[in-house]
Amino acid sequence: MNPSVVPARVSAARALVAAAATAPSILNTQPWSFEIHDSVIDLYADAERAVLRRIDPTKRQLTISCGAALFNMRVMAAHLGREIDVALLPAPAKPRLLATVKIGPRIPVRGQEALLQPAIRRRHTHRRAFSRRGVPGAVVRELAEAARLEEASLFVMSGREREWLLDLIALSDAVLVDDPGYDRDLARWTDGNPRRHDGIPPSSFGTTSVSGSPPMRDFAHANPRVVVPRQNYPTDPCVAILSTTNDTPIAWMKAGEALQRVLLLATVRGLSASFLNQPLETPEIRSELYPYRHPQMIMRLGYAPPDVATPRRPLKEIIRRESGNSGAGTRA
């Protein structure tokens, strides 16, 4: 290998990891870490950041979060004009190794993924009301096609389906808040410490609905020092379920990639999004959604002003090892 090529590829690798770090994740846990070996990036699940007690005992949402981070890496590679080769779960003996990304030679910048790059840092979860403005059917079809490109399906709820789904969400929310394990899960990631680079700070708790619909998650439930403001919510313009045909770790990774493709395209089209995933955290209620295959995410989509971004961990915290002829050194 030409030694002069290595520094450029290591720099590209860091750019890909920086893009990955902005992905959405369960409770903003950012449950990923990376190893960089010259032009190869290994994406690991960070088990210490798993929300295991009640919300995500199977690490399904953790894996989806890492899939979203992986899609951001794909977008950044396309933007930089870098060919990449991605392998999902490449080493069965290393279950925490979720993906390996090999950065190849330069290629012309083209394709839909490159066009999504400006949305990577603009995308933020909107935990408040949307405007009454409807989402055009053409945009909804674009979002559904974005999910299909990643081997997932986006089911947009009709009015009757939405009422049924919101009732399930409200029931799930009641089941969750009655479980002490749920309080412990929330408390770890919503403690209000302003020096943290992870979790959801009070400024990002959003609002809850005066009417109780939609049943927004109350992020202050485990933090009695904070009161979440209440707000009148018009009917959400769009509520959708993102599903896969299987329910395996590889399917969860693909769900994360599909989720992030949908969210970035939504951002490009001027939409915001947030999540109503409570039924997916209650197995007996999740099973009622199986007419929609294997549901992985429930999301609201609509038009809204920019919301408060959640913090992100610096690269030095998420790159656990970096090596190469560029002299980048090694981090344990």
C-alpha cells in the first residue's frame, strides 16, 4: 500500500465516525464504540450503555441505534466520494461487533445517500407538537421508498388505525410507569447533569399533551425536580410504524439503517420526527402490532420549528482504538 494514502483514509475514517456519533439512539445513550485500523472501522455495541432493566432487555433498540449510526457512516462516505464495503455481524465469536466498514478508493460523488449528508447535523428529535400542516402524499411515498431501500417497511396509519395505535401507546405507557425497573432506566439517562455528553437533559424533555394524545413519554417521570410543560397538540400529520420481515440482530441493524434513511430524508423535506415506542417495550402489547410484520419503531412526522438538540459524546470517548501508519496512535 502506498504510505501516502493511509493518512487520507484514516482522516476519512474519523469523518465517518464523527457522522455516526450524531445518530439518534435510545434515551440518547449513544451505545456505540469504534476501532479504526488504517482504512477499516469496526462498530461495536457498548454493552455498558445498554438499557436492560425494562425498556430494552433484549438490546433490540440498542442495535437499531447502532444501525442508524452505520447509515450515517454510509452517507458520509458517499459525500466524501469513498467506496466502502460493509459487513454486518462479521464475526459470530464477537457478538458485540455489529459491523465492519472498509474504506476503499475514491469514486465520483453521486447517489441519493450523498444528498442526505447536509441533514446529518440538522436532524434532531422533536418532542413537542407539530403544526397542523399535512404531509404531502408524495413525501409520504418517498419516505416509504426510503425504508424499502433498506429492506424495511413504513406503514402510515389511517385515521382509524391511528386511534387504535394511540390507545395501545397510552396503555403501554401506564404499564411502563408502574414498573420500578422503568424508573431506574429513565433515571440513569435523565438525571439533569449539565456536564454530561449523553442522556436527555431537561431542555430536551419536550412537552406532554394537555389531552393526553398523543401519549408522549414523560422524561421527567424519574426526575421529580423537573416538570415537563403541557401543550395543546393538534392531530399529528403522520404517524407510522417501521417494520422488518424478521426480528433478528441483523434485521435490527437494517431497521436502524432504514430509520436513519427515513429521518434524514424527512429532514431534507423540512419534516421533524419523534417516537412513540412504548408498545415496543411491552412484549405482550408489541405482539398486537404483528399485522405490521415485526414492528421496530413508531414515529410521529410533521412540520415544526427546530427543537433543542441533545448532547453528543466527543470522538475521544467513542473511538476506543485507532491505529495506522499515519501516526494516529492507539487508544485503549
